[in-house]
Amino acid sequence: MTQNYQDILEDIYHETRPLLGQGRVADYIPALAQVDHSKYGIAIETLEGKSYQVGDANIPFSIQSISKVFLLSMVIRVLGKKLWSRVGREASGTAFNSLVQLETEHGIPRNPLINAGALVVSDCLCTFSPQPLRHLLEFVRELSSNPQIQYDSLIANSERKFGHRNAALVHFMKSFGNIKNDVDEVLNIYFHQCALMMSCVDLARAFLFLANEGIHPHTQEALLTPSQSKRVNAVMQSCGFYDESGEFAFTVGLPGKSGVGGGIVAVVPKRLSICVWSPELNAKGNSLVGMKALELFTTKTGISIF
Ligand code: GLN
């Protein structure tokens, strides 16, 4: 089906702008609270190499938990199925930073897209990569074909200073033997991945390999096997929005991932990827305008995986 994505993006942008002001910017990481609330952008990148953008689609923002998908991809590529003995793949039904299930489930996090799971995945990267932060930066730069991507050290330091919950999670899992490396090293990787600065265009590009059975659409490099790519999409579908994952499947119907910086990326298998950024969040920690924009996108285009 041929779609006029540019017209559709502009319609969505104008229809959803009145919602700005209804959410709340994350302020539990003080450096994140500095962001301009009114920023709003959307970008689409297609497998055919077309780009569509509206609003602030080229401004880098803190990608926060969207980075969990990059880490998961890097680790699944090396460890394959072995990863699943350390972390589950079931929706948690709890907040992204919750500790409650970990005690009864013996330090095995429900899935890799909540904080506990991403900390285990960071630990795995720390084990096999001699320079994990450099390795991650190279990976995202290659994915988005943008060598300018950087970590924001102010945000990473702010998270370190106020990240008591993440520290609690990693220490608690270490007590169960599910963290192998030094806790501070693992936290350093985790806080930096969250502090990656990327624009909607960068993110839409970077997720395209997941719409393409794991193959980088420009270099044709197989980054994941088709089966691994399918698994990453499945985990995004069931766990990408914490305890709003069911709602995202219900209203949007695509695999995706959000972050408390206000970004959301979604994948249309074999076709495109789309990223929305609006920093104000809803009560579940997902971008309020972003959720609505993506709902309108799949409604207006008739696209859905279901
Ligand atoms: N850095 C954030 C945290 O660990 C990431 C959470 C998110 O984006 N949901 O609390």
C-alpha cells in the first residue's frame, strides 16, 4: 500500500499538539528535568531509504530506556539463547524500576526491558567486552550512520547521584549471584546507555535493522539472525512499555520501546521504523503525546502487526 507518510505525520502533529502540557517531565533524574517541555518531533525511516520528518525530529535527546534494546541486541548476538538463563521474557506488570518480583523470583528479572533486566544485560556486556561503553557507542553510531552520537555525561552523573533504586536492584541481584562483575562498573554502563543522546531521525534509523530481520539496511551486515531479530521484536511487543505494554499493543499494535526522556520507537516489520519524542510523560512513565501520536499513526495508515 502506498501511503503519503509526510501528510499523515503533519496531520498527527497538528492533531496532538493540544495535548502538550498535560503530562509531566521526569524529574527524578534532575538533569532530565532541564529539557524544554514543548519539544516535539516525529521521524519515519523506511527500508526503501525514504525519510519523513515533522517538528523537532533532528534534536538529540536522552534516549533513556530505549537503549535497553541496543544492549539486548548486542548481548543476544554474542550469547544467543544462553541469555535466557539470566533474564526472563515475560511482561512484569510492574513499574520499570520495581524491586518487588526479584525476591520471590531469586534475582532473575522478568525481562530485559525493565531496569533489573537491563542491569543483567549490562553485566553480560561487561563480561565479554573489554571496552563496553566504546563498544556500545560504536554500535549505535553504525546503526544510525551518525558518527556524532555521544553520551551526555551530565545526565549520566545525575543518574549516578540519584540512582539509588538502580543501585539497590544491582546489589540485590548480586546477592543472588546474577551479577558477575563489579556493581559500580555495571551501573556505569547502565547510566551511560541511558544518557545516550540521539534524535528521532537517529533512532528511527537505528531501529531499522529490527524491521529487516536483523540486517543493517545500508551495509547489509547481518547484525542478528532472523530468529534473534524476531525475539527482540517479541520482547519489545510484550515488555517495551512496562505496565503499559498491553495498552500499547491494544492501541498501537506494533513492537516498540519507550524511555523516560519522552522518546518512543516502534517497528513495522519489513517496512519502516518510526520515532516520536515529546518529553512530557503519562502516569506510567511513557510519553503522553508519543503514545497518542503512534495510536493515530497506525489508525490513519491501517498498519498493524495484528
Ligand atoms: N535511567 C532511567 C532509570 O533507570 C531509565 C528508565 C526509563 O527510561 N524508563 O530510572
